[in-house]
Amino acid sequence: MSILVNKVSKYYGEQKALDKVSFSIQKGEIVGFLGPNGAGKSTLMKILTGYLQPSSGEATVNGYPLTEDMLQAQRSTGYLPEHNSLYTDMYVREYLEFNALIYKVPKSRIEEVILQTGLLPEANKKIEQLSKGYRQRVGLATALLHNPDVLILDEPTTGLDPNQLVEIRELIKKIGKEKTIFLSTHIMREVEALCERVIIINHGKIVADKRLEELRDEQVQIIEVEFDYRIEEVALNRLPHLMNLRNTGGFVYELYFDTEKDMRPTVFDFAHDNGLKTLQLNRKNKNLENLFSELTLKK
């Protein structure tokens, strides 16, 4: 088992950031970690990397309990934080040499990660001269220097342009053939492109931990409806089989139903009974973004 999290809770004063979170990740998996802002993603990643201690529960990385053998766990983990702090006045190769001394790895390893992360064309430049995409490559190269078995990546593609995003995504996919990768992101397409499994957290609790195809196969129907004027959500909540809803702008609503029955006639009749006109009424295809909304919105 590469990562094992068992009933981990974390409090900041009276605020509960994590509430008895449990999951495990097998060696060689690339797992996406999703959740709204403030859901607890970064807190959990900091616990797994030893930067924070849990208030209760335990976490194990590569068989090393973080409360008992944190240094060994850290030695087998590579971490790219959300805000990739680099010494921008240093040259790329110089910066990696500096980190290699800290990790006590041979200089030959520096050249290996430079090639592995595609940094060779930029290796003799100062970090301040690099694009955001290449700075992320430097961060990944640093995380890989000590050849860890586990990579924890917190928002690895934040702020990248579309071309840089594709490059970093392909790099992560390549690295994932040899490593266990646990990554958080807000980009749903990234998870669909990289991961076979997703863990979704909301208000500090795990609300889904499934393979992507299992999530897509769940019995959830999404109806998009536009009325001619706004209606109170308390009225919409009276619709049968309704799980969640959200206003996506103006008088347009996404309605999430837990049934195989086509709910469009029911929504149409509801509009008629409430003196509303339906300007559009569509059944939407499920994708990860829909599922994320369904699981993180409260009815």
C-alpha cells in the first residue's frame, strides 16, 4: 500500500478542516483529489508530507506511519506544493545541484531528472527567465531528485496556458508509469485525462471514492431548464427524486435526479402548475464536472 489514511481529522482551533477521512492508494495508481475551495485538500496533502500533524487518526506512506517514522516517509515522497517556491536567481542546474546536496543524491541523478522532465534546453538558464510551465518542470524535477515512490502534487497545473498544461499533463502521465501519484486539481478535464480513480472531498469529508467509469455509470439524471422568470429553490425542492440543484445563471437551473425515469415531462408539468414557461428543457450528458457539482452541492 503506497498511501493509507485512517480516520484522519484536523482542527484549526474550533474549525474542523478534516472529519475522519479514510482511504488507501495502491502502488502505481494516479488518483485525482477533488473538492471545492476550503474542502480540506491542501490540509490533507500537508499531513501526508509531514508538514502538518493530524488532530486524530493516522496516515502511512510506503508503510511508514507519519507519527512514528516521518523522516522515512518523507524520504520516499516527492512533493510539489500549490505555490511552487523556487530560488529564481539561481540557474536551473545550479538549483537542482543545491537540492541534490540536501537529498544526498549523486550528481548523475541531476542529469537523469533534467532529461526526464524535459529541462535540458533550459538547464543553463536562470529560473527567473523561465515560463510558468518550465518552472513547474523545475518543481517536478526537484520532487523527483531522490527517486521517491510516491508523488504528491497540489494543483500542479495552476496558471498554465493551454500548451503548457498539455506538456505538464503528458509529463505527469509519463512519470505515473513508474510512481504512485496523488494530485489535487480544479480542472476536471485534467482528472479525466490523467486519472482512473477520483476521490472527492466536501466540508472535510470524503463524499466519493470511485473509479471514473463507476461514477459515470451511477443512476443520476441531469436536466437543464430555463424558466421565463426566477423561482424560489424551496419550490424546486418539491420535485420528486430531486437530489441537488444549482442556478447556473439568470433563470437557468441544473436539476439532479436520482432515477432512470425521464424527468423532463415532470419538470414541464411543474412549470405549468406554477405559472412558468420553459424556454429550454434538456437532458444533459454526464461528465465529471456534473458529478462534482452533484456531490458537492447541498439540496
